[in-house]
Amino acid sequence: MFGVSKLSLWVLTGLAAVTTVFFNVYIFLMTLWNKTGKKKRSPSETLIMALAVADVTHQLMCYVWMTMDGVDSSCEIAEMFYTVLLVLMSSFKFTIIWDSSFLTFYYSTKLVSTPNHCYTQIQAAILKHVTLAVFLIPLFGLATCMPILMVFQIGNYTEGVKQQIDCGVLLPKSTTGMVYNVIYLLLSDVLPGMVMLKCCISISIHLAIHLRHMKASTNGAHPPKLGSQIRVVQMSLSLVANVLIFLMVDLYINYEVVVKHNNSLGVTFFITSFYSTVTAMVLIYGKKTLWKTMIHDINTCLDAYPCLSCLKMPKQNSPPSEPPEVKT
């Protein structure tokens, strides 16, 4: 489809996998170690840790599948092995998207207050049971993906064509399969995408109103300053943009695989790896202390290798005075 060989995608995905595992393991460990005393872990920390675990697990499974698919080019290994692995990867991708959606929703509730009583009750219920949600999302994702084994079928390809097809791929051949595929895409891509888009609009409107009020209060004497709050806004909007771009690409590749029967799963895994890396970096950037700690740790490691000093990241000095930081 994209004119990229399986070997090239395997190499590119491997490079992306290194950064995905590094940033997600880093943010998971730092979030885990930052819990001190009897202080209760915030909903954002719970969601970030769940997202990091799902990202790393999905990445490792993707790379195992790509490696096996490359080595077993004629699909001699039982097709069911590849199929089950693909179903598990689909469920973890479902988990990643919904964890990202809930995380963006949480940040929008911290930044935007709404007078809508019904919406406020939904916010309170989700935030109160966030730990339960973290465990239910993967289970719901697995339950949503399991019907693939029953309603999808392995395509009947000639020997020459089969060499170009990914091993274990199931396609919707019947009306039931097509209906299920539409329902799955609505649950895994469209619905969380709409939630994040709504959060993006709410945050953008809040930011515009806030800036207008600040500018009016200073009579335009100097540009309004949001302090550390702008960092949370930038992180939230970046998360939304990253997810929406990923979902559009994912929907297009699904169309290529299901409708045109193109060999595109390797591209999907590479895009997912890149998405996971960007998401982890954005989340680290959103926590100022964590971002500064990571820069310090990277620079300290590079100090041991003078030849790599050009890779050192510049340190950011905080201004003399800032408004209190918004808890993320």
C-alpha cells in the first residue's frame, strides 16, 4: 500500500519501540515512586500508569508479531497463533485510546468548570471510580474484540497472493462481520475521538475566555500570563491532536485492509508506536517537575560520554515568580 517493505517497517517500528518503552517505563516508575506517605494517588496518576502499562505491552506484542510474520514469510506456523495475537493487540489498542480519552477528560474537568448538573455528576462518578475504570477498560476491550474470532474469516488467497498477506489476518466476509466491524470502529475509534474532541473544544473556549478576561483586567498594558496553567492546556490540546490524527490514520488503514485487502498492518503498528511515544513525551512535559528531572537525568548520563555532549538537552530556568502550579 505505502510502498514500504516488511523489513523496513520492522526496523522503523523497532526504533520507535525503543523510545516508546523508554518514555513509558520512565513515566510509570517516576509516578510510582512519587507516591509518598498516605497521600492518595490522583486520578491522573492512576490513568497515566495504566496507559504506560498498556503502551509497553502493546508495543512488545506488536514487535513479536512483526518479527514472527517476517521470519515465517509463508505463514507455516498455525494461523490461530497470529490471529489470537492480533486480537489481543486490538484489545490493548482499545485500552490505550480509552485511557487517553479518560485522561484528557480528567484534565478538562480540572481546567473547565461547567454549571451543567448532569455533566457534573458524570464527572464526579468517573473520577470517584477511576481505579475501577482502569481495570474495566481492558476487560471491555477484550470482550469487544473477541467476536473477531467468530464473525471474521481468513481470506482464501492463491499461493502467490498469500506471500504478500500478513499472517493470521481475519477479514469480515459476511454481512454480520461487516456490521460488527462498524460497531467495533464506533466503540474503539469514533466514540473516544468524540469525547476528546469535546474536551478540546471546552478547553479552547475556556482558554479564550480566560485570556480575554485577563487582557481586559490589565487594559492591554502587557500580554496576559497564565503561568503553569498554560502548560496543562498545551499538554491537553497536544494529547487531543495526537489522538485525533492517530484515529484518522487508523480508520483509513482499516478501510485499506477490510475493503481493499491491502497489506497494511505493519504500517498500523508503526503509527501506533509513534503515537505512544508522542503521548508519553507530552505527558512528561505536562508535569514540569518530571520534565526537569528527565532532562537532568539524560544530561547526567550524557556527561559520561563527552562525544555525545551535543545531544544534551538545554535546561529551562523558571521565572522569578509564578502563579501556583495546577495539579496534573
